[in-house]
Amino acid sequence: MPYRAPLSEFRFLLDQVVGFQQVAETPRFSDATAETVDAVLSEAGKLAETVLAPVNRSGDQHPARLENGVVRTSPGFAEAYGALAAGGWVAVSSSQDHGGMGLPITLSTAINDMFSGACLSLQLNPLLTQGQIEALEHHASDEIKQTYLPKLISGEWSGTMNLTEPQAGSDVGALRAKAVPNGDGSYAISGQKIYITWGDNDFAPNIVHLVLARLPDAAEGTAGISLFVVPKFLPDADGNPGLRNSLSVVSLEHKLGIHGSPTCVMQYDGAKGWMVGAPHKGMSAMFTMMNNARLGVGIQGVGVAEAAYQQALDYALNRHQGRTADPDQPTIIGHADVRRMLATMKAQVHSARAIGLSCAVAIDMATATGSPEWKARAALLTPIAKAYGSDVGVAVASEGVQIHGGMGFIEETGAAQFLRDIRITPIYEGTNGIQAMDLVGRKMADGGDAAFRLIGEIEAGAKAAREALPDLAGDVWSAAESLREATEALLAQGMTDRFAGAVPYLRAFALVLGAHFHLRSAMADPARIKLARIAIKRLLPDANGLMAQMREGADDLFALSAEDLAA
Ligand SMILES: Cc1cc2nc3c(=O)[nH]c(=O)nc-3n(C[C@H](O)[C@H](O)[C@H](O)COP(=O)(O)OP(=O)(O)OC[C@H]3O[C@@H](n4cnc5c(N)ncnc54)[C@H](O)[C@@H]3O)c2cc1C
């Protein structure tokens, strides 16, 4: 089943639901006219459909291999990446100073949605490069910017992100990689990093690693971490790849999914690197990259959910089995339970996509205006977009397998690949548990201001819809009120209790937000009322159960001791 880029959906969401117009009206993004947006999205959609989607199976069936220390990528990946880079798609939102298009992140988010729906394994490569570009733009010296940014932005070189070590996963502060000054402004980086996505490939003439490491005098924990740019080949006087740096790929991980994305164990043996940002401030510099990547990972969930949904719908329209309840539909789509699954999937994709795009709009507005409110909105929405988008990816891909029946479990339909591929997204870029803790901890450090402001907007939207759609608007308004009360209760809890309820709270917040966006869609286009009803009457009621869980705190969880759990 070929992937189809959901262009009209983007157009509708941007114009009617997530408020992209205000981004396009800022002087910073005045180039993002309706014509430009249409042209960019439709060209990206074409690339997704005709170049990336055709190599998706190849990546799954012929995983990247390590041969004599060099990663050999899956058949067709080099050509597909070449087309992606040649089209300028790596750097849609990068600054024009170094050759980027300077367009809003909202557009690159829509593009990432399509590219990951078409081929998640390959899309990871430009996603990480984009994050690295952003980190360098914000924190690197002019010399580093001039050496690396034009090549990364053009897609000639690719970028990676090196945080994880065997003993330092979620607890990044436990990392041990060392950086010793060479006395000439450079550093010697040593240590092992694991799980490094696209740590090497056979199509980019240079690969640029952003590596977290400790200076000799560094404090323990995250306060003692610095960030370094460490290229595979040291740029020569003309900026071209020169001497080989002392770093290598030790092995590739064998994974459940994303087989086409080489996940590398990297060894640094006194590799030459240069510091990005200030000493011991590596985490804040890396956070620029991680925040970008977090939204990107949430959107990967949406993109793969879209692809899994399209395929499941196609199967349901063609598979005959038994007599259906719908006389016009003799295939399994005529069965109520299959219809339930498809309707739920479609409603979830719409919610998660709207949340991701509204997070991107907030990031763009923060960039364009510098307004603290927009910054706080972007910060609040980032963990929700990451966790909900990736959870929806897994849920929809799993339901996609279910709709295929036994054929879903058989590899040849591709339904199983979507589920295997997307399963990583709730884990990497900070597990969804860590995202939820970020939401109830750091993102509530303002006393809940940003959350209450957003809840206020949801309530105002529901009030405005009350006359036209009283039933649906009433439910959204009540859910927003319950969320307000739950947020007040959360703020009164101690941190351990908050953390115990963090995941249910984040999911409840996402359901209320999703219902809010569905209501807006229904108000803008009566044809969308039917889908909004699914979201509001079938998905939203779960929010109450989730908020009840959040109120339980941690006592009952810890009352069940480790011994009880083992009994
Ligand atoms: C395919 C793949 C690609 C990856 N790509 C990269 C990459 O490019 N660069 C990179 O640096 N890393 C990468 N990672 C690493 C990834 O980000 C980590 O796996 C992830 O952050 C989790 O760390 P961990 O695996 O050590 O799990 P752990 O930290 O051991 O977590 C195990 C479980 O404990 C929970 N947990 C841990 N700490 C806490 C806490 N304080 N409170 C509550 N719960 C907690 C977690 O949520 C999780 O459920 C990749 C991983 C994979 C599998």
C-alpha cells in the first residue's frame, strides 16, 4: 500500500486549528506565505511518496551492516538521502546565514511527519542533523559555525548526538567520557558511547558528532558536563575532510525495529574535538538539540501512525469476512468493531498532529517575538507532544496490526514493521516517563501559570462553541474544568506523589487538548463534526480515569514492596 502524504490535513490544521497565520504574520517569518507553504509541503510530500516510502521495506529487510569499521547502509538509502539533501530538506528551518531556508519549525514539523511516515529509519538521519545545526547555531563559536554549519545545512555532512553510556541512560549526569585540553584550544575526547543513531554511514563524506564529556576539573553530575564537536575526519585548511580522527564504530545494535538506522557503539580514543558553549554548560547547550529532537520524535509517532492507518484502512476496504452490519460495505470495514478501530485511529492521529503542530507554532512564536508566554507555552507542550505523539504511534500501529488479523502478524504486509519501528519512540529522547516527570516538575515550576493559561484557552474555545455544538462543547468544557482541578491538586502534591501520577496526568492533558483541537476543527468545518464526536465521546472520557489515578499519589505504589512484586 503506497504512502500518501496528508497534504490537505496539514493545510487545514495550519489554517484553521493551530493558528499558523500568526507565525506567518511576524516579520521573522514573513517569507512563509500561503504559496510558499503550499509549494514546500507539496514538494516534500512528493519526495516522501516517491523517494522515501519506496526504500522503507528495504531498510527493514536489509539492515545496515558494519564492514571493516564502516557502516554499509541499506540498499537505496544513499540515493534516497542524496535526493533529500539535494532538495534542501535537511535545513528547512535553519538560519539563512549559513544556507538554510529560514522557514518556521512548524513547516519542518509537517515535513518530518511525512518523511517519518514514509521511512522512519532514514528520516532519523536528517532529524539528528537538524538538532545539531540548531545547537551549533545557538552555542558554537563563529569559527565552528563557519566550518560545520554550511556542510550540515546542505546535507553534505551528517550530525549525531552522543549522550548515552552504559551506566548513563536517563541519568545523563552519570556519564564518564573525558575531555582533556590539548593546549591548542582543542580537546582529547575519550570514552564509549552507546546507542548512537546514524553514528556512521557510507554516503556522507564526514560525520559530525556532538559529544557530552567531562573536563578534568568537572563537578559530579550534570553540572560538570561540557559539549564538544568531534568530526569523523578533521576539516583541513579548506574545510574539507582531512585526517581521520581517533574514533570508531565498535558494533551495531540488533534491534526490534528501525533496522535501516544504524545504532552504533562508538569508541573515542583521544579524538580531537572543540568545545561548544561554555565549560560545564554542556547540558544546557545539548538541551537545544534535545528539545528540537523531542518534538521531532513525537511527530515521528504521528507520521508512522498516519502510514499505519492508511494501510489498515486499505486492508479493511478489501478484506471480505462474514456478513457485515453495513449493507453498503461488504468488506470488514462494515463490521462495527473494525469501524471502531479505524475511527479511533483517525481521531488519535488528528489529536496528536494538532498537538505537535501547536507546539511548533509556540516555538516559532517564541523565536519571532521573544515573548516569555510563548516560550512557556512551547516548554509546556514539548513533553506532551513527545509522549502523546509517540504513544499514539504505538497504539495506532498496534491497532493497524489488529485490523489485518493474522496477516498483521505476518511480515509481508508491512503492518508489523510500523509497530516494530515505532516502538522505540516512547523510549529514546527521554523516555515518556521522564517526559511526564518534566511536565509535572520543571514545567510546573511557574506555579502552573502556563498550564492554567492553556486550560483557560480550552475553556474559552468550548464556550465559543457552545451555541453551535452544545453537546460536544459541554464535554470539552467539563473536561477542561476537571483538568484545572487536577492541576491544582497536582501542585499541592509532593514531588514523589507528582511523579507517581505524572504519566496519567500527561495523558489526560493530551486527551483534553486533543478534544479541544477536534472541537476547533468541527467549528471550522462541519464535515469534521463526526470525527470530533469520536474524539470527544470515545477518547476524552478516559481523561477522568487518568486524573483519578494521578490523585492517588505514590503511597499505594510503594505499599506494594519489591518483595510483594516478586511474590
Ligand atoms: C534505537 C535507539 C537509538 C538511540 N539513539 C540515541 C542517540 O542517538 N544518542 C544518544 O545519546 N542516545 C540514544 N539512545 C539512548 C536512549 O536515549 C536511551 O535508551 C534512553 O534515554 C533511556 O536510557 P536507558 O536505555 O539507559 O534506560 P534507563 O535509563 O535504564 O531506564 C529504564 C527504565 O527506568 C525508567 N527510569 C529511569 N530513570 C528514572 C527516573 N529517574 N524516574 C523514573 N523512571 C526512571 C525509564 O523511564 C525506563 O522505563 C538510543 C536508544 C535506542 C534504543
